[in-house]
Amino acid sequence: MPPAPATMEPKIELGFKLQQNFTSQLTNKSSAEFKQLSDNVTTALNTIYSEKYGAAFNRTFIKGFRYSQGSVVVDAVLIFNNGTTLPNASSVAKTLETASSSSKFSLSVNTSSITASGPVNVTTSPPVSTMPPAPPTMEPKIELGFKLQQNFTSQLTNKSSAEFKQLSDNVTTALNTIYSEKYGAAFNRTFIKGFRQGSVVVDAVLIFNNGTTLPNASSVAKTLETASSSSKFSLSVNTSSITASGPVNVTTSPPVSTMPPAPATMEPKIELGFKLQQNFTSQLTNKSSAEFKQLSDNVTTALNTIYSEKYGAAFNRTFIKGFRYSQGSVVVDAVLIFNNGTTLPNASSVAKTLETASSSSKFSLSVNTSSITASGPVNVTTSPPVSTMPPAPATMEPKIELGFKLQQNFTSQLTNKSSAEFKQLSDNVTTALNTIYSEKYGACLQSNFHQRLPV
């Protein structure tokens, strides 16, 4: 019962400046400000690129927002359905430039700032664009640790607790603010690995956009020390405890743009699949349903806990690709993401860790241990993978286009992908089709295929 393979889709990186003021809330992906702007940009870009490229275009993904001279820099990825019909980067940039000149376009774009690179196409055939594809790169990182002058509580060891989330958001926002101001476009984001006792020890990772312009560790530490001496800084930091190490930089090629968007990145991964001893319901095929979100949170928390304990700082996070039907049970397709390809465990160790945890009464998931499979690692450095098992190949996802008529009246709201009418009908159709095709084809079908097909 192999897990769904690690896949990539052809992408074009898109970056541009919005003519609006940057606020620190935009560095926090869980803030209302980030979500609102992300939705606005996504809807606007989906509209113009769907009109321009039709069925070849799939969707927009917002990687983040950055500070640049007071303005907002958007780092976006345009995802397409087929590498053989990809537009080139100059066409993508020109499409946004043209749209921005219209009074009907909802975004206020600085057209001189528009950059596009790629496409990144993972098929074995060479890219058809006249521009070189942006290489798949690991994101350069600097490890940062420090103590907060506050009491430690046991809830801070639980990444799903309100206490963990609140402190993580506070620390992330504070660090994103000072490092964006210090390093500008070179800085990407902060990732909180966890909190430890003594008072509260913060283990964080600072992620940068370009390995050739990385600051050194001492500069990173000094920046936090200086910020901590200001009464305006929101964190109470024990400055004598600040440590920084790195950078970890795996890229060798220079950037090709004067204002590059955050590069297309890959992280080393191990694919993990297993069955849960619980009944499958059709709601689990719908990623926006409460049932999907609840089970995804439960599985993510459980896996993060056991693999953080097993592999420590080498482990980063769990990503749930989807849930599938198999003989009435729930099949979990997950990806374990690690921080460093040189210290990756092999697949058999990953599988054994889950098997051992599942035998404990304290483990929250009811796993069919005979169903556990792991493959990889998929490591994007040029050195060969260290596992004795071959990595799951990076592949384009095979698709079948399906069209049909519904016996109901059409309304103009259905042309607007952000409307409640479109979302409701899309969810209904997606759930119905996922159910019948999962039952018919089982593991052959990706549970999230509805995201790949134009509706």
C-alpha cells in the first residue's frame, strides 16, 4: 500500500510591490491582516491568469509578504497543470503589467517592480521556456536560540495548545519585524521549532531568500541583542543567552533578478502512509470540512510529537497530503519534512518509530501497524540519497479531464471563484466525485485531485 508519491507541479515564481504600507501583522500568516491580503491577491491573480491561460492555469499560492522601503512585496507562485503548455516568464509578467493598467483591477501594483522566473518543470524533458528555470534550492537558514524571562509551563511543549500558538505568534511577529527591517528583501521568515524549559528557551530558525547575501551568525545575534534593549520591543529576552549558528546554505548559483521573488524551494522529505482503525466518511475528502481539519490536526500533532522526540532538531514538521478510502478505513498520506538532508533518517527508521509509538497506550492514533509504509528520503541536493531505499520520484500528476452538465439553473455568481455560490457548489461537486472515484479506484486516486482540475 504505497503512499501517494511526492509530486511537483510546474510553477512560475512571481514577485511585485503593492503600493500600500507594510505592517508587522503581514509577517504573521495566522493574522487577519495576512489572510485578508492573501485572499485579495490570490483572487485577483487567479482571475487574470485564468482568463489569459485557460485550463493550463491551476492556481496561485502566496508564499508571503515582505517589507521593502515601507511597501509590501508579494512573493507568489503560479501553478500550472501541464509543463508542456507553460507560458514563459516574460508573458506572465506582461499579463500582470497589462492588468494593472486597468481601473477594474483590484490591486495597486508598482509595475516597475514585477519580476517572474521559471518555469520550474520537474519532467525529464528540458524546459521549453527561453528563460532558464529557477533551480530547486534548499532555503538558507540560521539557527537562533535565546531565553525569555518568563515562566515555563507544560502547555508550551504541546504545539496544538493555545499557549504554544500564542507565544509562537508573538515571537514570530517580533523576530520577523526586526529582521525584515535589518536585512530587507534578503530575509524571508521565522519558523519556531519549539520551546524548552529553563526559563523559556526559544528554538527558532531564520529563513533567508538567497544564500549569497546571507548575514553571518554574529550579525543575527547582535540584531536581537540591540532590539531587546529597546522599550518598544515586545519580547523580554535574556541577552546573555542569545546564540546563533549557521548559515546552512546549499545553493551555489547566483540570483538572476535584481529583486528576486523568494526562490522555489524544496526541503528533504520522507513519504509516510498508514491506515487508521476508524471509519472513512466522505467529508474527509473535503479539505475545507470540519472533519478533515480535525483529523488533520490530530494526526499532525501526534506525528510531530513522536518525530520531534526521535530526531530532535533534524525534524521540521508534518504535512498531511490527504485522506483516502480503503476497505472502509482511513488511509493517511503524509509527508515528514526535515531541516537538513545530510542528517536524514532512513525510511525504515521512520516506519519503525511510528510502529513503536502505536504500541503505547499514550499514543492518540489508532494505527494499523501492518499498513505502515515509508519511502525516501527525497533530497534535492546534488549528492545521491543516503537511504538504501530509492526515493519516490518527483513526478507530474496524471490527470483526466471530466466535464458534465448539472440539471440546475446557472447564475452569474458561479463565474466568481471567491463567491459563496461558487464555493458551495464546488464543495458539493468535489465531495461527490471524490467519494465515488475513491471507492472505485482506491489508492490510484489522489484525494486532493479536485484542486488540480478546473471547475
